[in-house]
Amino acid sequence: MSGFVCIVHGDNAPIERALLQSLTDFLSFRGPDSREIWLDGSIGLGHALLRTTHEAMTERQPASLEGRYKIVADARLDAREELIAELLRAQRNVRSNVPDCELILHAYAVWGTACTDHLRGDFSFALWNAGHKQLFCARDHFGIKPFYYAQLGNLFLFSNTLDCLRKHPAVSGRLNDLAISEFLLFDMIREPSATSFVDIQRLPPAHTLTYNDGGISNRRYWTLPVSDPLRHGRQSDCVDQFRELLDRAVADRLRTNHAGVLMSGGLDSPTVAASARRTLTCNGTGSGLTAYTDIFESLIPHEERHYATLVAEALKIPIEFQVSDDFGPWKYLSQQKSTWPEPVHSPASDGGLHQLRQVAARNRVVLTGFGGDPALSCLLSVHFFGLLKNRKIGHALADAMGYLAADGRFSRLYVRTRWQKWFGSKSQTAHYPPWLNPGLEKRLSLRERWEAWMSAQPPKETARRTAYEAIVDPSWPNLFEGYDPGTTGVPVEVRHPFFDLPVVSFLLALPALPWCSDKELLREAARGILPNAVRLRRKSPLLADPLTALLQQPQAACVDSFEAAPELDRYVERRRIPKVFGERDPWTAWIHLRPLSLNFWLQSRVAAG
């Protein structure tokens, strides 16, 4: 919702007001409603506010409590009523409409650094305890909100916006070779505490940071627990519990009269849209929801316009489309400046920028369906093997019969998909690139690092190992940061109801059958709400790959002859990159276009000064 910055001088030197004001003003693109700073000797806090909830209408930051605590935060808390009740029992005088940042202050006043055990939601904050000369910072459980920091001698900098820290004159532009190498291997930085820059660190999700006596210490405050298997006496009880949990998660993220939803024609985002429609209708603002759908019209065969329109008509909400036929990797070569603070590999799209700008024309909040896929993922082979291994023959037969009896099942057996998965080409998987700089590869043990990541295993005791592994994958914080205003430059708060703690805990506890395979839970929850054409639609990938379709176009020939930035040789041996123009294998094209994405980012840094 907002941008913040904090400067601390460990040698007690006074903060330069003009510099703090300049860094705070830089954040105005993500916090246009108000900008304020606070200084006290060797510490300074700056905040740029974006109001996205009813409670934020009276919010001012930096916020204070009892003359002892100051906070700057980008925070949206879940379960406010429960937290307020806890605080009242602890003899705190808390109003029901208090802004979220002040709730965090009260929680800290009661529980100190253990306050994160009582907070739920999306948050990133820095809190100054004047009495103890201590700065306490935290990032939420799933890493929805980013947090960056730099420790340079006696200078300590903190912000939720990477480029804000880079504006400080003491922060160098030196690149982190390991981080850049991981981007070339994985499309992202896998090391959770690293950024693309040597001087700047990233606070991992579910971690706190404490600055005290000139030093910094990090602590993990939460790990995704292994959920006990959940069984319901009646199937309707499971569906009802899911709807109740999701509606609560959506309501916590819709404390506003107007919102958008990034909606496909599948199951996850329409389920969120239906819940949002119910929530806004109950609040008397049912007309405040708009759907936004990304489509292809000519590049590839694409059915999303049809199915998303069916959903919008059923829910009686307006829908706007973003046509993505014209995006392509050659677009990089004609752009003079990138908005990305770190390299991004999105060769067949613009990373959602146009769609977010479309949302921003009338909304400050938009919901997604991200999280449904990983939380419900499962392997039927593992499920049945486990039952047979434990000699639960009757249970296995009952599950098999139930699976086949599901509504519309024989149109959704996925025989071809399963055959291709078991016996298809092995090229349709990630493979180690041949074009990394050999010296860099050896110095950083990149092949060993890649092999270790590819062979990592989730905890064995989880009910559905694939789901647990998918939820904790570091690609999610990377995706969330990609939608943060600090990355996009668009003042829109992107919220993810499926990444709600109770929702995740509930979904991970469900058995593969009957609920998770083919997302049967969502199909049942949508009965009577979404059209059957959508509810019973096959879960399938795109009818064609947009990236390989783009690479067949004549203008794509430039991807093999791009002008290399001087720094590219440090990471990539250009002559070993295979030709990509005309490539028809999606994975091969995806992997061998990574150097182009890095090159574009390196050149944009020079263009941006």
C-alpha cells in the first residue's frame, strides 16, 4: 500500500534531512496520497502513503505510540477483529477502525519482538524503539511484501523498494555475480537473502531483522507447518468450510469499495471473483468489482475470452481484456529504459505491466487466483500406491470409483496428458545451459548448485508432498515482488486470497481424493455459481505456446544478433548460445533467451544512468 525508507547512523551522526526527503519523494510513485518524514538524531524514517482500505483514510505515517515507538509500514493485516480482541484483553486501548500500522505498534507494545506470532496478512515494516535504541523489522509469512536493507560500515538503510536504496549515494551499483548467475539458471535469484547488487540484501519471507548496538541479526519466526490429514463426515461439510475460509480471506483483502480481479476462464481466479462478488454485495457495493483478462486473439488459438466472458456474465460483473498478441522478445531491443530493478525473464509478455496500468485506471486493489494450483497439486499414482502399500484395498477401490463418478469425469480423464508426462520427450524439462562463462561457472560451482536445487525434496511426512513443495517454492516470493509497485511502478496493490494462512493450512490437509485431483473442491464449490461450461472445463495448458509462436515471426530474427552489453561477457559465453529464431521447443527457447533478458536489463541500467 505504501513505500518506506529508514536511515540509521551507527556512529550517531545526524541524519541529513534533505537526503531523507529526497529518498521519500522518490517513493511518491507508489505512495501518491501523502509523504512525511521523521528524524531524531541518528535515525530518520520516511513514508509515502497509498490508501487502499477504509481504515487507511485517517492513516498517517511515520506513526507513533506513547512517544516510545515509531513505525513505517506497508501492511494489510488479516483477522483484525481477533487481533484487536487479543490487544483489548492485554489492556490496550484500541479502536475498531485503527489503521493496520497502529495495530502493529500495539502488538509490539504488548509482545515485543514476538509480535509476529500474533500477526497475519501481508506486511513489511520497520519499527523504532526509542527506549532501547533498537530497530525491529519484519516481513510476512509468504513474502507478499518485499523488504531490502544495506549495511555499509556505520550506515544502515532499510526500504521496501530496492531502487530507493540504490538512490542513496553510499550504495554502489556493483553486481552480485552469484545472484545474476542464479537468474541465468533459474529465471530468479534462489538465494532468499540476496539481490542483484552486492551492497543490498533481501530479508527472506517469515523473518525478522533487529538492528541494535551497530549490528544486525535475522531470525526466522515461522515455517509452514505440516498439516494433519483432514477428513469430513460429509462432503458438503468440506465444501462449506472451504467457502467460509475463502470468503474470510477475500473479505480481509477487500476493505474497500472498488477492486479488480485478474481473471482467467479457469477455476482459481473465477472462484476468487465469485467470493469477491459475494463480499462486496454484502457490503452494499456489489457493483465495485471489475474483471481483467489477458488474451491472445491472433498469435495462438486461445479460449480465455469466451470462458472469462461466461464467468463475468454469470457473476454480473464488467470485464476488460488485454490483448497480448503484440508482445515479443524483440520489444526489448527498442526500449530505452526498463522499470525492473532486477533482471526479469518474460520474453513472451511485458510482465503484466499493461494489465496493471489498465487496473490502475479505476482501482487501487486487484485480486488474483495465484495459489490454487500449488495448494491443490497432487499425484494420483502416489495416492494409490500409498493405499496399496498399507493394504487399504477397499479404500483404494472406493477412491477409484469416486474419482470416476465425479461430474463430467469422462471428459476429463487426461489420458493423453498422462501418457506424455510418463513417456514424452525429456526435452520438455529444465536443463543446464551450455553458455555460462566457464570461469564464473567454476568459481561459483554453478553446476553443483543447479543439481542440488533440482534434486531438493520436501518433508516426507506431508500429506501431499507435491503441494507442500509447490507452496514453499521460492518462485512465489519472486512472483509477488514482480507485482509489487516497487517493481512495476504502478500504484496498485495486488492481493492473493489463496495465500492466506488458514486457507493454505486447510488445503494442504486435504487428501488427494476426492478433493485435490483435478481441483474437484473448486468444481464443487462453484456448483450453481459458475456456468457448467467453466466449472466442468478440462484443466489444460494453452493450445499453443505463445513464445514459440512469436519466434516464428520474421521480426524475431533479431534475438540471435542482439548487441551485447559490455558486462554480458562476464556471465555468458555469447558464441555458445544456440540460435533461437524459429525454435519450436518451448523449454529450449525459454532457456536460451535468458541471456537476452539479462542483456536487456544490463543495457537499460546504462540508459537509465
